[in-house]
Amino acid sequence: MPALRFFGRKWLIASDDLVFPGLLEIVLRILWLSLIVVVYVKYYHLTWACSHGGIFVRTYILGMMALLFLIILIVIALVNRSAKGSISDVHARRHVPPLLLTKLFLIIPETIINVFGTMWAFCQDVVVCPQESFVKAVIEALVVFNWVLFGLAIFVVVLVYDPLGSKKYSDLQESPSTGESLKHRKSTSLWQRRFRWAFCWVRSDEHGHEAFQQVAALLSSLFRSTDLVPSDILAGCVLLRVKQKRETREMRRIYLLSDDEPKYSTDVNRVFSMAPRWMNLEDAAHFLKLSMAAYGWPFVMYQYCMTGTFRLLRKITCCACFTRRSTIVTDDNCCLCHLAGVKYISKLEEEHILFASFRNHVFELPFCVIADHKTCNIVIAIRGSISLRDIFTDLTATSDKFEAAGVPPDTMAHKGMIIGANYILKRLDQAGVLEKAFAKYSDYGLVLTGHSLGAGVATLLAFKLRSRYSDLKVYAFSTPAGLISREAAKVSESFVFTVGVGDDFVMRLGVDSVENLRTGIIQVLQASRLPKYRILLNGFGYALFGVPPGDLESTWRDDLTAPGRSPLLGYQFIPTVAASTEAALLSRNITVRRFSKARLFTAGRILHIVSRKKTKSEKKHGKGGPSFEMRWATAEDFMELKVMPKMLVDHLPDNVYDTIQTVLNEQKEAKNDTPIAPPTPITEII
């Protein structure tokens, strides 16, 4: 940070990215040099006996020894200079470009010398010398390895090549508030070409081109006018983890000094005392099971990697396309493997599954309609993200106008999920599924459920269906943050029950939070006092052992610390952002710096369950105590994307299910362990 300027253009690599590659090259070159020295000692005197081509052999041995020694010295200097200074201190690494240029020029003599080695190793008619098996094996291996190294170098150059790194684009001054610039349009077009090439099978979908266009615009806008390289983003995430850990510690200290009532509670009855009766964890666990069933056979294979196939064999139907069935199943294979997965996970009989569509295209999600006799409901279970097509639906995250009965005017929602909800509604109406279901089960209610992407689509679909089924309910799990406008989210609290666990990143994932993450990364990179290689090494240690308390203070610059204030909360000048765009990038006005003009929130009444930290007494005496605590959260609580160790694990549906089951089991155990007071004797009453 900033990106390396080389040969008059910008590359996707920084001057402090050469430490680890350089150390690896030093080790390989030293090993290489040692083998060449052995060859020199054992074989050089025999080269004078060569009848033909001896000059090539001597040139290769002496030239390679001298060249390897020189390259090792240059790479050592390159690593030393690349490790200097903090990430933003480019001046400390001013010698890196000339050293790198010198090393690149040495590729020319190295290639020529390797040609001589190739002639010696593989051209027996050109070089006729005494045979020595060890020397021959070493030279053949070194020659092949050298050509592989050249190929790898070319691959790395292609990898770090920035198509927008030329001076024509880098000198442009742009502002997000002035519309699309030439660089932004070029970047969007570049992302579209990458998608068309990398995901050619998605291109044939009806909405494939639109998805490519929307996601390309989002990605080109996120880091627009910044000068970050991929390693900067990785280092920034590590620093954000340290920053958030420090802020959490500070908030804990404030909480210990205050007399405020705890936000989270382990008393389930107390938490749900003010909630409607249908909002309970027993039903939530039941409907989450049906949401997991909608994932089909891939989820069975994920849960049971070794035995999943055998578990599905009992549920599949061979040659199902030639038999007549009571369940309407579309877009499954001939053995109905997806339906088998639904039956296995949900433990339902096939006649209870009224309709199942497993069509999976961009904006088109698989879903099932189930007659749930346990709760007397018709259940629409919508699958979450599991394929690349689903990822494009997720990333089509721009806000679009959402219209439904009872929705506040000018409501905006996630565009990809709006299209997904409209698709499912169309399929339901075409097949008349709900009408047939309620004709058969007239006293049943309607429940929609889903996990992740499925939860967001289920919520929007519920808004569409409320005019027909006013008493419908939604059980949503790990709903994405950037779903719907705030006023509509408040309306949804009466019929949507959302459950989230721990540090789930999807519940905090929206365009707005990602843009905040981008700004936060730039700020912590500027505030850090450590070189990048140290940050990345520390990050590896943090992943294994957690963040040491000492690093919470030693990571940051002393001159940015003010009494009673975190050094990262104030906006600092960031030289990697063009001067004309810095104010827009760091502005609080979302219409100036935002890709999406409307801020979107998660929907429903949100129950947030987190791991409970054991007290010292519980740890000392080995007592368990409740494993989790919970509270009713607001949508605003999930606007900051946090970098946490369990941010991905907490999103997985099986982890959410296990968490709910643990809470229910511990609640039952607590009831059983509660001592019952003995009855008062009658004589005492008298």
C-alpha cells in the first residue's frame, strides 16, 4: 500500500509483498547453489575430457554458480528492504523497485545459461562428455526446475498484472458523486468479461447477463479510487480483528463499571415473556430442520461425508421418471436424489411433500411445499446459498423498489431476492400449489421458512402472500443484513421471527457494511505501526491462539492515541485515496459514497443467541452453567461487519440448529434439577 509502480504502470502487488516469496526463493537458490558446487567439485575437471561441447558444460557450471550467488545477494537485499517500514510508509521501501528491476534483468543471462544446461542434459549429440550418474541426475533436475521457475514467474506476472494500471487510468481524478468515470466503466466491463469467461455455464441462464452486470458494477465500485492490493485487504482484516478486540475489551470495562442491566439473559422464559406465543425455540428448531431439508442431497453429503451415499440409497427412487407419483417434483434427476435428501433430513414421508422444485438458475431458487402435520401448517421451505448461481443472486445486492400489499411506500429491497421471491410466487400460482393444499387441509396455517438467502427470499415472499393469507408466519434463520428498508423491516416484526447466532457474518453482510469495512481497512492500515509481514504472521498466530493482550496496544501508532479515545475512531488523511474522493469515501452521507442509495436492514423480530462466557467460579469448580445467552436485538445491531474467528461457522445451518437444541436441552435439565419444595404439614397450617 500503495500498489507498486513499475515499468510506468501500477501492479496488483505492493513493495512490502516480497518478504515471504523472497525468503522462499532464497532457500531454493541456496539449495540450488549447494548442488551446483557439488557438481563443480566432482565433475568440473572431467569437462576437459569432453570430445564435443565441453565449453557449454563449463559455461553452465561456472556461470550458474556466479549467477546464483549474485541472485541470492540481490534477493536478500530485496527482502530486507521490503520488510522496512509500516504498510503506509512507502519511503522506507524506496529501494525495492530498482532492486526488483536488477533481478528481472538477470533473467536474461539466467535463461542463456539454462539453455546451455539443457543442451548438456538432454542433447547427447551436441555435448559428448564422460557420464556420471549423480551429476547427470542433478543437472537434469536443476534444468527442469529452472524452466518451471520461469513458467511460474510468467504466471505470477499475469496474476499481478492490473489492466487498469496504466498511467492513462491512474492519473484520473474521480468522485463517486459525479457519476461513472472512464475508469469505473472500464473496471465494470473488465469484471463482466472475467465472469463470462470463468462462469460460462451461468451465462446461458435467463438472467445471467443481468447478474454479471450488477455484480460487476458492485465489485468495481467497492474499491473505486483506492490504491489497495489483495494483501492489503488481508492485512486490513487482521488489523480490524485487533481493533474490534480492543474495542470489545474497552466496552466490557465500561459495562463492569456501570450498573446497567445485562443485555443478554440465560433465562429463556424471561426473554420470551413479551413475545407472541408462536415465537418459540421449539417451533424454530422444527422449522429450521425443514429449511435444512430444502438443501437436498448436498447437505446430507456435507453432514455425512463418508456415509452420506448409503444414507441416501434408502430414500432414492430408481427410474422415477417412468413412474407416476403423488408428489409433483420438477428439475430433479431420474433417481430423485434431491427429494431423497429432503426426505432423509426432514424425516417426512413422500406424501407429506406436496410440491418440490429443484430448478437452480440465477435468481431461481429450489423450494419445497410441505404438509406439516406436527404443527398443522403448510410450509414453504426455501433453499439457501449452495451454488455459484446462488452467489450471484446474493451479490446482486443493489436496492430496487419493492411493491406488495401493506408495504410502506417507496420501500426498497435487495434486487436479487426480489426477483427470487417473484419467481417462487409465479411457480406457486402456475401450479396452484397453495390452493390445492388448503383445499385438502383447510384448517392449516401457512409458514414460510429458510436459511440465509432462503430466509431473505421467504421474508419478501411473505409480504407478497400476506394479502391472501393474513395469518402467515415466517421463521427466518441467519437472514442477510441488506434485505429491506427500515420501515418495512418494522412492519415485518409482527409476522417474521429471525434467529441469529454469535458472530454470523451474513447477518451483518450488506452493501453498506461492506463499504464500511472498506473504509475501516484503509483506516487501520494507516494507523498500524507494524510492517505487513509481521501483521500476516500475527494473523496466523491469532487464528490458532487468539489475540494476545499486548498486541491490542502495540499494533498502533503512538501519535494517533488520544486520552480516553480509540486511535482508530477519528478520520485521518489517507494518502492512498485520491484527494478529490477522500471526503466522499469517508463521508457519513450515504448518498455521496454509497453504491446503493438506500440503506437496507434485516427483517423481523430478531433473537440473537451468543456463547456465554464462563465465570471464574464456574471454571474453578468445573460447573457448567448455561452455554448460551440471548436477547431481542434490533436491525441496527447488525450494521457492522465484524472480523471474528467463528464468523463463518456461526452461519452454518447445522451450527444454528445445534445451538437452539443446546438451549432447549439445558432448559429442560434446569427444570428437572430444580428442587421441589416439600408440602407444608397440615398441623403447621392449623
